[in-house]
Amino acid sequence: MSNSVSSYDGSIVSTPKELVRPESVEELQTILKQKDRYPGPVRAMGSFHSLTPCAASPGTIVDMKGLAKVVSIDAKNMTFTAQAGMQMFDAATALRALNLQFMLNIEIGNMTVGSAACCHTKDSLDGVAHGQVNSYVIGVKWVSPSGTLEEASEERNPELLPFIRASYGLAGIVYEVTFRIKPLEIIRFDYHVHDVSALTQDAISQVIASNEAMVCWTLGRKVVIQTRNRATELRHHAIADARRFGWSFLAAFSGRLVRQHSPAVATNALEDLESGIELGFYQLLSATGGFTLYDPDKMINYSKTPQSARYAFTFWAFPRDAWVKNLNDYVAFAEAYFKQHGFRCNMPLGSYFIRQDSSSLLSYTHDGDIISLDPIHAPGEIDKEAWAAFLKAFNDWSAERGGLPLLNQSPFVKKEHVVAAYGERWKKLSDWVRTVDPDGRMLNPFFADLLA
């Protein structure tokens, strides 16, 4: 039986010598202590929705699905504790039954709570205070590389929380996580369409000041500004189902279908038609006043999405005050790249507004607010190599402009990108990792190449 595992979008395949699924903390300790039986590097794996090889290993991969239970829900102190293999979507369902919810309901609901605790995420539409899930993590328990039990919380070893939130599994295997939670809320999404060339930085600042949260979607030379605010009643909430269907199936499926099966001469025209239909949908939402939904319903469950309807993306963060210029420059870059190489993305460009937040040592908003540039694409066999080439070119373009990548969401990221983006903070984390794991038990080739 093959031990091969692949990432959600299929771009990364790893074949470890050992693929294990422990069901107890004691088993985790055994795995990390027995180096002969479980060769390094040892990497914990959740849903493998990452777009980099951060969970890959030629040694041992620990599938965390066997540790996926709710530990406790404390409605008085507003905390939720679960085993690390539980997916955020399932955790949100458990909270929903008690009219409770996460502070931040991450869009990709298949992320595990363990990954949420020690990796970096982004979410604009719940980013009222913080747009990174681990900013609401107030307690983490993990097994160290040598097999000992460790803990960091607001009460015990609080100085370790910024490190473990940025650790990407390099300090050991997280097995239990505690989050802040709050009562169930209703929220409202509104949409407004603008010309990219007419957009100003002052206009974006006004949108941010007037709303709780914002995300933008760019199609060609049009940008859709989506805002989020609290609401008191459900209105047009059935549209939430259409939104989830669009992201979990329709957009990527139709984009890949056109690229894979239409005649080359018709591909561009059909993709332009798709973009026009999508813009029309956003304009209709704008005209009808948007819609409301229960906050956890913004989460999307991708577990049943077929391979033919999966998409990939990348993420680079840029200073908020430079976003409009960067957006115009990106549109020009993408158009020039298409003209020269014949490749363009078949899904919208996402741009996430995330507020300043230093909860994690590697927070990409450590020094200020950001708005990201996230090309999204549904690659098929016909263009997967072209997508990879585009990503590498985009990485260089972003790095030249002072962008910050994510180690789990920026494919083909290089050491020089990370060092330039995170500077002394990256060195500080690298030094800490070597202290807690001097033998490199958790250090896979991907991270070995990146460490300062």
C-alpha cells in the first residue's frame, strides 16, 4: 500500500517512509521518541490544504485525523478547546449548536485547529479586530521533538505564544488548542463595483473607516469591493448557499472546463464572458442591497469538492497605503505577462484587508495594516506548468515591491523572499527553532532551505 499523500489542489505529493494516524497523545509521544521506528523529519498533517510543502516529509507524516474531538466548550468564560485534528468547519458546527461561534470563521473551513494555531491564515470578512485565526488562540499544548509535553497559554508560559503561533510545526506536534469564542452573530455583505483606474487610496481608506471589514475581487479592469458589517435579521440569506456553491464548485469547475476543453481560439472569449457574468452577479447584489447570513455560514466546506472543481492561489501582503498603486501595477503586470506568455488566471484576484496585529512573531501585519494581492487559478493538466511559471514570476514581482509571503500559502517562496520580508523576526524564530529542536527532528527540506 502506498504512503503517498497529496495536497488539496494536487500540486504537492509526498511519499513518507511512515504514514501514521495516532489516536492519543501517548502515541504522539512514542512517534517522536522512537527515531528508528519513525524516521525524521516528522511532520504533522491536517487537511493538507497548504500550497507549499510545509507538511511534506520523506520520513514520517503524522495524519492528525485520529485526534479530532471537542475537549470542552465553556460558555461562561467564552472558550473552546479541541484536539488538533478537528477541522474548523466541524468545530464551528459544535459551537453553532450552542448559539456560539469563533471570533474569526475562516473561509477555508477544512483547516484543522492545530494548523490554525501554529500557521498563518487570512480572513478579511471576519477581520474586525484581527484577520488571523491564531490571534484568537489563547492556549496550545504540544509534544516536543524529544517527546515531552509542552504548553503555552495566557496563564502558563505566555511568552511562548508568539513563537508557537508562528512555528509551523517546527517546535513539535500540536495536540490541543483553546480559542476565544463569542455568541452567534448575523452579518451583512454588500458589494460595489468600480473601475480599477478610477479607484483612489482615499476612497479605500473611507471604505475601511465606514465598515467593519473589507475584501476586494478584481476581474480584468473592474474591482468589486465587498464589505462586512453586523446585522440584526436575515435578509436574502439564501444567497449564502449560492456563494458557497460558487466557491466550493462552480467557479473553479467552469474555469478549468473552458481552459481544458474549448478550442484555443474561443478560450479567451469564453473566459471574458464568464467574467462578465460574474460581474453582473455582483452588480445585481449591489443593486439589491447585498444579503445577510449567520457568521459561521461564511465558512466553506471543501471536503466533497471533486478534483475537477478545486482551485489554487497564492498570497502576498503589501502595506495598506500602497494598495491602489500596487493593484494598478499588478493589472499591468498580469496583462503584460498574458501578452508575452499566453497565460492568465481564470478566477478573480483576491485582496484581503487585514489589520495590524503582532500576536504572532511572524504576523504579516506586525508593522501595520495590509491589503494583499492573491492571484487565484483553477489549473488543469493543460496549464499547470504555465501556472507554476506565473507564480514564480509573481513572487519576484511581489518581492521587489516589499511584499510579505506566507510560508504555507505562497508557492515557490524562496529564502531570500522570507529573509527580506521578515528580517530580524525570521532570524529570531529560526534561532528558537534550533533551540527547541537541536537535532532537526521536525525540519523537512522545505523549511531547512528557508531557515535563517
